[in-house]
Amino acid sequence: MSYAIDYKYINMLSPRLERFGWKKKNVAICRCPMCGDSSRKKAKKRFYFYEDKSKFYVKCHNCSYCTVFGKFLEYMDGNLYKEYSLE
């Protein structure tokens, strides 16, 4: 997928992600939906969305979960993924 489509769907998914925010134009960060980051420190955010070669990837620096954005979207919301794949 293209950068613009990935960016659009990241923003559509963002209300479901804890403490989501954009650090730069092509880097976003939130709490990890896989491992939950830290149970003691709720302010920790280690789950990154980053762009590389016009494609977004996701990576957790706590549990080491790493994949392309499309696979992550499919895991988080199957219906939204169907819309994403049609674009």
C-alpha cells in the first residue's frame, strides 16, 4: 500500500490505541496492544509506527512484535482491514 493510504488507516485505528500520538510526520507511538508495555508505569509507550520505503511498519521495543501495518490492522480490526485491502 502507499504511504497516504497507510497514514489514513493508522489515523482511523488510532482512537483504539492507548496514548497514541504522532512524533513526526512519519513516526507515531502508543502503548503496545500486544504486551501492554508496563503494568506499573502507564505512561510508557514503546509501540512505534514508522515509514520505510513508502510503507508503514509497526514495532514494539518491549515484546519485539514487528510486522507490516496491513498485518497489524488485520489483527486489530478485520472489517477495517477489508476496506484497507480494497483501496
